Amino acid sequence: MDPLTASEIAALVGGQLEGEPGRLLSRVRDLREAGPEDVAFFSIHPGLGGRGPGLAERADFAACKAGLLLIESAADAAGRTCVRVKSPSLAATILARHFCGLPPRNEPSAIPPRGPVRIHPQALVEEGATLGAACVIGPGCVVRSGAAIGAGAVLSERVSVGKGSIVGERTQLGPGVVIYAGVHLGARCMVHANVVIGAPGFGYAWDGKRHLAMPQVGGVQIGNEVEIGAGSCVDAGTFRPTVIGDGSILDNMVQVGHNAQIGRAVVLCGQVGVSGGAKLGDGVIVGGQAGITGHVSIGAGAVVGGSATVGNDIKPGASVQGMPAVDIGLYRRMQATLRRLTRQSRAAASDDSSGG
Amino acid sequence: MDPLTASEIAALVGGQLEGEPGRLLSRVRDLREAGPEDVAFFSIHPGLGGRGPGLAERADFAACKAGLLLIESAADAAGRTCVRVKSPSLAATILARHFCGLPPRNEPSAIPPRGPVRIHPQALVEEGATLGAACVIGPGCVVRSGAAIGAGAVLSERVSVGKGSIVGERTQLGPGVVIYAGVHLGARCMVHANVVIGAPGFGYAWDGKRHLAMPQVGGVQIGNEVEIGAGSCVDAGTFRPTVIGDGSILDNMVQVGHNAQIGRAVVLCGQVGVSGGAKLGDGVIVGGQAGITGHVSIGAGAVVGGSATVGNDIKPGASVQGMPAVDIGLYRRMQATLRRLTRQSRAAASDDSSGG
Amino acid sequence: MDPLTASEIAALVGGQLEGEPGRLLSRVRDLREAGPEDVAFFSIHPGLGGRGPGLAERADFAACKAGLLLIESAADAAGRTCVRVKSPSLAATILARHFCGLPPRNEPSAIPPRGPVRIHPQALVEEGATLGAACVIGPGCVVRSGAAIGAGAVLSERVSVGKGSIVGERTQLGPGVVIYAGVHLGARCMVHANVVIGAPGFGYAWDGKRHLAMPQVGGVQIGNEVEIGAGSCVDAGTFRPTVIGDGSILDNMVQVGHNAQIGRAVVLCGQVGVSGGAKLGDGVIVGGQAGITGHVSIGAGAVVGGSATVGNDIKPGASVQGMPAVDIGLYRRMQATLRRLTRQSRAAASDDSSGG
């Protein structure tokens, strides 16, 4: 992409410029590496994890040689050219998207056209599958009968789509993605390599001799503009679909059990596990490796800390941490109490021994 | 499948009918969605997780419009047609299996026969591999020399089977499954997409400059009717096989380290990690995300809570929770004690400040 | 491999022989299974997990019928032929590597030569990709334009290598491995089945309506002789590469977030999660299922216990455990304190009730 002037950048991100309006900038970079043609960004407010910038990051900011800084109004630019915005990370994201263009489509280049679509000769599209205009079916893919691939969708390579499953328009499926039967995947989703959607949920009843599998025929319903990280799994529901709402984002290796109902714009960080039947309201954020027990309900906008274990319902907007997860304030007090009692206990033991 | 009458259902699940014997039912559904032709089920007893039905579920039960209810003897049917059974979930499973039929075999339909078997032209079966009658080798599969595929086994698509590995009769391997060399997989197993079995275990010795890999030549031995969820990994043993006994069920993204010895009918929920050399007796149940440290032994029938970390041997039949995992009663008392001390500590601080 | 005499073994592993120098040994086996032609090993010192041999293992050692024992100088051989070494496990590893040979290359046997390389007809190598001498491209692989495969590298089957990515000399990629664009993978690495390297990192900014993805264009830089276990994921950095240093070893299902900087000879056990931007110094060891919060720094040689959650910087050489992770000594005292207070609390309650 062509470079932008500082004043063009201020307009693009909706911020206020201080310094040289005509300075030319061509990309976004890290504080430490940014040079005169680069834009860097720095936030003084704590992010989701509750951590503001550390001493090292503050020092990097002070020493930063970027041609333009994206900062909050309260930050000290020390005379450098800057654009002041409400959210430096949002401004940097908007700007980086401008400079980098859209994320590239991931299909191999050598896929020949077959009528209005492109299908690699080493793909297997069964009779009765429907292919939307300008979709791409890469090498090693298998599209089963009754499946419907939306217009402009991309199955990069070695992707399976099961019977009757639907892939929405312009949705992209990375290498090795497996969609079982009965999955409805919305438009403009991004599904990364080796994700598995719609495998039968983990439901069994003990019959006295063995674990008898309950049929899992509910399928999966995923909204529009959902992103699913590499290696994640979303299981099929038992009688009704497992649901993920529009705009939710799942990091790598996230497990979503059968019948889970996940709202819109939910954030599930890496290695999170959502057990069967759990409900997560719109905008819930779950930190990495946290686990949600089956059938609990987490209210809209709640934040679950990384590695927390949620065993009970959580109110909307609450912030919880720990195992079992409790209000984050209580969690911190419990930790502080235990540390204090441990110190006292040691001091008492030391008194005893010195007194003996 | 054809519908069944209420009295036929009572006979099928071994329960006692109350209400209209001739009512026709055609499927099992959730309490909330079930209508006059549907069967629903409801348990008043707590399940494995120790949670009985909540208020919402009790309300759903009270309002349920199902044509037939599967319930325990102590439940109040409020005059509705019902079949009373010992385990409503088992009865529902038996009935759903009747209505839904066996889980469908997962191979693409377009695989041409080659003698007594079916092999897709885009599969690679090396010389010296043995194929049992009526087995199916889908597109993109690689079966190496010395491998033996049992009669009726299905390698759906893009499945690898390593040198000398054995896949039992009627075992089904989902898309993307990778079986390394030296794996014996029993009959009628179900292995879901992207599972990896028999990769070399994680064993190294530090030689002063680098981590030197110990050869892992023990392979894997998996019994009959084992189910392995999507994305799970079972590593090869060092000198003797990693073992999983008959009828055990593993959910998605479960990690089983080298030399682990897992008994029969064991349940490993999603994202569980079993470290190298751990032993799990028959019928052990491990909740989601729990971790089992290397070389510990968990007695038959023990239950490990979700997210627990087991660092010591567990007695047969015990129920443990926490990090480190302790008896579940002790775990709860420890949590209650810490909460009480935290409250007291706060009250004391509040007294101090009001007193000052 | 041919058998070795006990004295040849002593020379190979640099130890001191006691007993019959001419005894012939042909493999390494477990204590319990070793017979007169086998070598077994036994350590009295605790390993990384802090656990020395248990009673069962000591009994196995006492009863062991191996023709040769690899033991420490302080162990009691009870008159059996033995080689005394500083590290029995290192000696056993050296010896097993001698007997087993190098780990076998994993490509199918039936790949025809195409000039100086071997490419399976069902592989897709785009124009503009570079293939080093004697490399092997198995069936179902896709190598995109601008990718460079090093001499002697092996892409076993169904491996993708993205645009401009580099695979070092003699590196082996197992079935189903996906390398996105912008990845530099060093020489002699071993990457196991279904690993994903270089998928876009999990970075978003909320724009008031949706999570807007930050472009992740930094790629991944992986050193030489790195081993990555099955199903693991290493994400691309945002503006600069995610880094893994020479000789580091990752077990199965490890997640490494964007911008993480992992040093040399680091050990990440199964299911570990390293969040975005975390720094791990050389030789750090992280136990299974542990989680490292974003942007923390772990000093060289530190040890993080299994299932620990690291939320703050850790000093070099420290050993931490718990959630949140603290010094291991403090962790143990905290646990002991809580158990003691729980017992006292119960005794007090019991006094109260008996007194009432």
C-alpha cells in the first residue's frame, strides 16, 4: 500500500494530530523497532488482563523512534509527532489493516476453473453437492452430497464438508479443516487449519457393562464473521444444535462441547474448554485455559480470568477468577489472606523454635 | 425409523408405563422443544458432576409438552403419560439409538470397489499392506507396508496408517487421523477427525548441550470399542506399549503420554492430560481439563474432578478435586475455610479502621 | 543393530563396569521386563518432577533380571553386572539410540524420483517453489510459490508449506502438518502430525460493534533441532516474528501465542499454553498444562510446575508452582497452612457441637 501522511492517518483513525502533518508513514511496527517511516502505538490504560504497561514498555515508549505515535490524550508525547485517540490499539488495527490489505485468501494458485467455480482435479465433490459462484475447492478436499458451499467461499486444501452441511458466502476454511454432517457455518467466517466442527458430542449412558453412546444429531449452528483458531473443536449437539453467535472469536485449541450456546462477539482465548450445555451471553470474554463446567450460564459481558474454573452461574458483567471461580476481588483477597496466614504461621513456628 | 407406541417404548427400555399405552412417539427431544410426538427425559438425581436439575430445568420439566416422559419413580409426572425407569438418561439413550439408527459410516460415497474392498484412486496403499474384506480406504489415505486393516474397517479420507500398525475389524477412522507405526487398534473403535496415535513419546535426557531424544519404540495398544475424540493424541511408549483398555471413551483434545496404562471403560473428558507412565484403573472418570502427573496410579472407579491436578496416587473409588487434588470433602472444607478466614480478615480490618 | 559387550557399553556411555565384561546385550528394556540380554536403568535421584523412585520401582529394581544395569555410583547392584554412570537415563538414551538407530524417516516408500528430488504425483508444488537436493514431497502435499524446502527435508504426506516459508535441511514434517506463509523453520527439526505453524495470532481491537482483527504479518522464526509434538500450534507474530530457539522441545498440543519469544533448549510439556508476547529464557522447563500469561518474562533456567498459572515475571533459575504461580517453597507452605487451618476449623466446630 502507498504511504499516508500524518494528517491522513489522523483522519483515518479519527484522532487529533500533534506535530508534522506532512510526515509520510508506511507501516505499523513495534515500539522497539519502529523507525522514521513507521507508526507505533502505546496505551497507558490497562487492557483486558488488567495489566497496564510495565517499566520496560514505558522505557521502550520513551526511546521509541517512530515517525508517528498513536497515543491516548493523557500520554506524554515528549514533543514527538503523534495522533491522540481514545484507543491506540484500535487506531493501530485500523491503520495496519489499511497498510496490509485484507488477509490473503489461502488457496493454492494452481486451481483450474470448472464453469463458474474452481475445483482442483484432486478434489472429490460428490453428486448432489451445491457449489456457489466463484467458490474454490482446493486439492484433497471432499465435499459430500447435500453439502452447499456458498459463493466466494474458499476451501484451501484437504478440507472435508459433510452431508448436508452449509458453508456461508466468502467463508474461508484452512488446510485440514473437517466439517462433519449437519453443520451450518455462516458467511465471512475464517476457520483455521485442522479445526473440527460437528463431531459427535461426548454423551454416554452406562448400561451396566459399557458406555452406550447417545446419538448426537443436533448439528452445529455458527453465525456470520466468526473466527475459529487452529486445532479447535466444536461438537455437534445432541438433539438441538450447538450454537456460536455472530462475530465471536475463538483462539487456537478451544473445545466447545455439545449443546453449548455461545452468544455474539464472545472471546474464547487459547485452550479454553466450554463443557456441554453451557451458555455464554453476548460479549463474554474467557481467558486462556479457563474451563466452563457443563450447564452453567455466564451472563453477557462477564469476564472469566485465564485458567479459571467456572462451576456456577456468573452474573452479567461480573469478573471472576480462581478455581472454583469467584468474584475477582474476593479471589484476590483469598489469595492475600492465605499468604498472610502462611507468613504468620511461619513466624509463629519460628517463635516456637527460638523460644524452645 | 417407524414410530413406537408408549407401551412398546416401556418394553424396550424396561420401564413401567403410566398413561396412554397407544400413544405414538417418533423421536427423543429436549424438554423445552418436545411436542406430542416426542419423548423427553428428566432426572431428579444428580449426575456425575454432582449437580441435580436446577430451577430452570425443573420449570422446563413442569412445562414440558412431550407426548411421553422418561422419569424416575420418585418424579411427579403431574398426570402426563410417562415411563418410569431407574435411569432416564440410559432409557433415552436406548430409545434415541432405536430412532436414529447406528451412527452413519463416514466414508465418501464415491469409492469404487477393487476386488473385495473399496479403495479410492487417490489413496496410496503400499505393497505389503493387508486389507480385510469389505474395508474402505478413502481418498488421500496412505496405508504403509506391513499395516493390516481389518474387515469392514473404514478409513474415511486422508487417514494415515503406519508400518506394521493394525486397525481392528469395523473400526472407523475419521478424516485426518494419523496412526504412526507400531499401533494396535482393536475392533469396533471410533476415532474422530485429526486424532494422532503413536507419535513418539516425550522422553529426553540432557547431555550437557542438548535434549537427546530417547527412542520410543513401544508402540500403542488400544482395546476394542474404544472411542477417541477429535484432535486427541496418544503417544507411543518407550520400550513397552502405551495401553488403553476396552470400552474406554476419550473426549476431544485429550493427551495421553507415553507408557500410560489406562484400564477398561475409563472416561477422559475434554482436554484431559495423562502424563507419561500414569496408571488409571478400570472405570476411572476424569473431568475436563484435569491433569494426571506422570507415574501416579489412580485406583479403579475413582473420580477426578474437572480441572483437578493429580500429583499423588488415588485410592480405588475415591473422589478428588483441586490442585493438588485431595479428597473432594477435604477440598470443599479447604475452600470454605479459606472463604471464612478471608471474611474474618476483612471484618477485622474493618473493625480496625472503624476503631481507629 | 549388533549386540554389544558390557565393556563396550561401559566405553560407549562413559561409565565404570562391575561384573562380566564379555556379557552380550542387545537392547534397552524396562526394569520389569528386562532379561539376560537386556540392559535396564535405575536412578535413585529424583528427576525433574522432584519424585525419586517409589517403593514399587525399588522393588522392581531389586527383582530385575537384566543382564546389565545402568546405575549411579551410590546404588546397590547386589552383585549384578552393572555400569555406574552419573546419569542412568542419559546412558540409557545413548545406548537405546545405538541399538534402535536413528528415528526412521516417515515418508511413504512409493514416491518416485523427479530429477534430484522425490515428488509424489499427488503432491502439488507450485511454480516458484524451491526444492533442495534429495528432499521428499509426499502425497497430498501442497508447496506454495516462494516456499523453499531444504536439502534432505521430508514432507511425509498431506503437508502444506505456505508462500515464502522456509523448511530447513533435513527437517521432517509429519502427516497433516500445516505451515502458513512467513515461517522460517530451521534445520534438522522434527515436527509431528497435525502441527500448525504460522496461523495468524489472536489479536483484535473492539471497534464498538465487532472485534476487528489486527493483521498478523510477523511470521514465525524457529531455530535448528527443534521438536514440536503432535497437534501443537505456533502462531505468527503481529509485526515481528514469534521465536523458538535452537534445540527447544515442545510436547503435544502446546499452544504458543503470537510474539512469544522462546529461548534455546526450552522444554514445554503437553498442553502448555504460552500467551502472546511472553518471553521464556534459555533452558526454561514448563510442566504439563501450565499456562503463561501474556507479556510475562521467565528467566533462564526457571522451572514452572505442571498446571501452574504464571501471571508475573519469574527470576532466572526459580522454581514456581500454583495459581497464581509463586515460589515452590511458598506454594507448599500455603497448601500446608490451608490444610492445617481446615483441620483446626473442623476440630473447633466439633468442639462446639460436643460442647453444645
